[in-house]
Amino acid sequence: MAATGPINDLIAPKASATEKAYDAGHNLPSSSARYSPDNLPAGVARIVTGARRLFEVRTMQEHVDLMNSLLARDVTWDAPPILISSREDMRVAVYLAKSIATLTLEPALVSVQPLGNSRTIIDIEGTAYVAPKRSWLVPLSLLLPVSIGIRATIRLGVRGPLDTGRIELIDGQWHNLPRFPTLIREFNGLMMGSLPHLTEPWWSRGLEYVGDDYYKRQRLGLQRQHPAAAAAAAAADGVAAAGSVNGRGQ
């Protein structure tokens, strides 16, 4: 684990406590199983698919829905280059990071280790493909590669049954790139997650002009209607309209 030790207890106490809990269980004798990505048990598939979707979703509403259903409130995100111990800070950091680059995780092997204390470690070994945003508006960005492949292991710590439990630890380990010291990752988490989350009411208004209406709906008190509910409402309107026409015809 990355954020453990006396110094890290002071710098990042929440992250250190969470990682220590998994570190202690990981060192105990226990059985583990390995699976190919296309042969995962249902509970494992739920966690792995959800983790991959964290990198794929785009709108803020998608981030909110996915994280609220998958992540613990005090989830620790210790993945290059940031360290965060809050779901809300992580939501903002992950969302804003996608304006700079996108990431796709391609698993090659998934290992599952029950820890016996209502916790499970799931290791996803594979390749993370980072695609920097390239635009003619920023000519220097065109010099960036289209995609960068990084060999990585994503360690997920899950509390509770895999079918219904929540992820409380996401620990990313790059194998062919160096890892930043904890103090730097914690500072990056503050600048990329905590401060943007604190100032979210101010900068979020600008997103209304780039096609993401989540904040506008929140500001106006509008709730997003579920697709099934929208279809049912449309059907009801159609029945009512037909009844009105028939009534006039009589």
C-alpha cells in the first residue's frame, strides 16, 4: 500500500487508515482466485465494470449516479497523480481531469482475495490508455501522442458483499512510470479535488454553455426524469390525448 507509515498518518490520515485496514487483511493467509476479464462472477463483474466506467462517463449526472451507487462516502482514491479521501472531492477531480485527458482501462487479469473482515481486495491488472486532449485551439497540444499505454494494477478495496458492497479504496499502481511522493499527491488532491469542490457553485455555471445541464437543473430545482418514467409519462399523455379526441368526436 502506498499511503501508510508515520508521515502519511499525519499527511493523509483517512487514506492511511483505510489502506492499513486492507494491508493488514492482505498479509493474512487467505485464498485468492484469478479470472479472465470475460469470465467474471457476477459480483466481481459489477465492481470491475463500475471501476472501468469511472473513466468512461462524461456528464456530471453520470458521475453522480455512478459514484453514489458504487463508492463509499469516504472512499480513498490513491491513483497517480492525486490522493483524495472524499467521494465528493473525487467526483469533481475525476470530472475536471477529463477536460485534459481521457483514460481507458483494459483488464488482462482480475484477482480476488477475500479478507475475512467484510472486506475484499480486487486487483485489476492490465493497461491504462491515456489520451491527452488535442485541439487546434491549442497548437502545442497537437504534438502530444494520440494515446499513451501504461501498464498498471488497479487495487480496489470493497466493503460488504460484492453484489451490493461499496468501493472504499482505489489504489492505482503504474508499473512503467514513477509514483509521486505522498505529499505531492496529497497537494494535487487538494488543488484538483478539494478546492474545486469548495468553489463548485461559482465555476459550475460555465458548464451550462458546454452542453452539461446538470448544474442548471440543480440550480432551478429540476429533477432529471428516469427514461422509464419519461416513457410512461409520454404514453399516458398519448392515451389522454386520444381520449380527448374521442370525446370530441362523440
